Amino acid sequence: MTPKVRFAPSPTGYIHIGNARTALLNWFYAKRNDGLFLLRLDDTDRERSKAEYAEAIVEDLKWLGIEPDETMRQSDRTDVYDAAAEKLKAAGRLYACYETPEELERKRKRLLGRGKPPVYDRAGLNLDAAEIAAFEAEGRKPHWRFLLKDRAVRWGDEVRGKQHIEAGSLSDPVLIRADGSYLYTLPSVLDDIDCKVTLVCRGEDHVTNTGVQIQLFDALDATPPAFAHHNLLTDASGAGLSKRMASLSLKNLRADGFEAMAVASLASIIGTSDPVAPHTSMGALADLFDFGKLSRAPARFDFQELEGLNAKLLHQLAFMHIEDRLAEVGVAGGEDFWNAVRGNLDKFSDVVIWWQVVSGEIVAGKENPDFLNRAAEFLPADPWNETTWGNWTKQVKDATGVKGRDLFHPLRLALTGKDRGPELSVLLPLIGRDKALRRLKD
Ligand code: GLU
């Protein structure tokens, strides 16, 4: 069977770096195993699911370099879910319950008060026809629970090793709400069956669900896929990343000028045994991928680490990888210019600032005008190369006796308008003699 994985976000918000981790791990698994990647939009929550979020998810994945082989949405498959629900009802595995949320809460509190686990008491299972008729006459609509079998569910998790869940200690899960809409569980299992998903890779917050889901695969006469539950990302305080944490949404990271490969590198490498480093291609990240490298502990996401990684990625990015983007922002300096300035970029957009320094007009800083005038007199004749700066400053030093910071800082400030930046030995030839002279003497 062709290996097949799925990434199954709910389009109820923008996806963040933690969701990116799930998507990337699935993608790398598919790449490494000649498999298929399915994007499944879990949009059974009719009120909170929005088309704009679904579109943003597709766009965000594309930005990362993920192009799904197939895309589907659960809202298109209600008929399939309805048919399966009828089958489960007929088999006695799906039963109607009439408690209101308040009644359920009271039951829960009562059990907790007696020091018992708050497991649903299956009252719905024992209702007779007259009791059901009375509830219906009150206008109550049932919600539907899946009758779990009281036995341990076991599976070998690709990340966590041998797992088992005692289904007898869980409440029978609600599969269908009183308004007829489906919770995520039944649709997810049916989709995994019908789409022939061979491996479910998702966050470890779904480990308990897996116990329920494996029983559901059995009840639907299907073989469960393999499972891999990866560690989750937390924020700096150790709290989970919420979907609505706007600053870490891929949309915002992109708008803030982060490189997709910096985000992909960090999202997929933190919390593994590999050192966090920027990689410039998805192929390179796929080569690193191995479920065995994932730690069991949560991985702490640090925004500064992302900033550092972004800069590092740019510093080592070869011209051929960036040529087109330089052209897009009107930077025409070619490979020499890129190599001269890349080491000073935090974000790609900074390149425009240095292009201005090299090719446009700047406000030259005048720290010591007399000294600058004097220095200008020693500017060598063309042609200039990378030795020009060293030869020139040596001459200025010999002639004026000025050295160290007093020598270099006023020159840098006048020539670039900035306190710091790329090596002047490489920048000066790019600025050229005419502009250098003007900036020193203006
Ligand atoms: N829609 C679910 C979620 O976003 C999918 C979980 C799964 O991959 O099974 O958590």
C-alpha cells in the first residue's frame, strides 16, 4: 500500500509554528517514504470554520514548501458520516443521551466530590422508551455517545513506543452533538479509512483520543493505521501555543519578513536530537527527519532563536538561491554585492538598505569634518579592489597620526551613514570613488 499521511487542521484560525511542525513532520515522512500527503480540512464546526482560514492554511503550507497531493474537506462528507453513524447505532455502539450540559456538570461534580474519576455513568444506555418519549416531549434533542469496550487498547507508537490506554477508565465519547453536527472523532476515523491513510502523525495531545479511535476503527471493521505522536511546542513560559496566538501564526511570521526555511528549520528540528541550524532546502530537512530523534519532552519555542536562525540562514545563503528575490526588490548588485552584505542582514528586507548605501544617496555622518577632508585627499585612484580600503586607511593613519576607532569610525559613518555594517574592504569598491569622495567632502 502506498504510504499516506494527512495533515488535518481545523480552519478555525490561522495556523501557527506548532501546527507547522505537525505539517512538516508529515511532509518529510511522505517524502522519505515515496508517500502521499493529504491536506484534510476538519471543518465540521460550522460556526467557527471559515473559508478565509482554509485558504490561509493552503497558502501557509505553500510558503513553507508543502504542496499537498490531495485536499479534502470534512463538510463535503456528511453523507458518509451519517451512514456510518446509522451502522454504529444498529450495532448498539452509538447511543442517545439526553443530559443537558448543566446536568452533566452536576454529575461530574458529584463524582469528584466522592473522590471518584468523573466518568460518564452511561445513563443514556439504560433509558426505556417512556423516558425517551418524555425527554423528546420536553423538546430535548439527543447527543450520541460511542459505547467503549472495557478493555485496554494497545499500539506501538512510532515516537513514543509501546502505548496502552485503559478504555474502561474513559467516558464514552460524544460523537454527535445535539444539533446533529459531528465532533472530530468519527469523521476523522472514517476519513482515515476511506482515504487509506497508513500513518497518523500528530501532536501528543491526541494520545488519549487514539485509544477511542482504535476502538472506532474496530467497530467499523477497519484496520487502524500506524500512529506517531510528536512532542508539542511550548512558549517561553512552558505553556502550550494556542492557535490564536497571533504573533506566531505563519501568516504573521511571513509578514514580519521571516524566511520560510528558517521557520521550517526551527519548527522541525527543535525538540529533536539534531542541533538547531538553518537549512536552505526542504530536501535537506527531509534528510534529517527520523521519528526516533524526537524527544519525549515538550520543545520550547524561543522567538529570539527564530530571529537568530533567520539571520544565520541569510548569512550563509548562496547568491543563486536569492538572485530572483534580489531582482524583485530592485537590487542589481550581483553576487559581489550579495556576498558583501549578507552577513549583516537580520531580515532579507535589510538588503535594500545596503543597496541604497552602495548605489544611492545617503546622509553621510560627519563626525570630524576636517579629518574627513584630509582623508579624502588620500583616496587612491581607480581601479579599486578589496585592498583599496587597507592601503588607503594606512596612508591616512601615517599622514594624520589618527588610529583605531578615531580613524575607522568617522570614515565608516561618512561612507555608509551607519555605525556598523559589512567589511569596508568589500563595501568600498562597491560604493566607488565618486560617491566616496562626495560623502567625505560634502
Ligand atoms: N483537527 C484535529 C486537530 O487539529 C486533527 C487531529 C488529528 O490529526 O487527528 O487537532
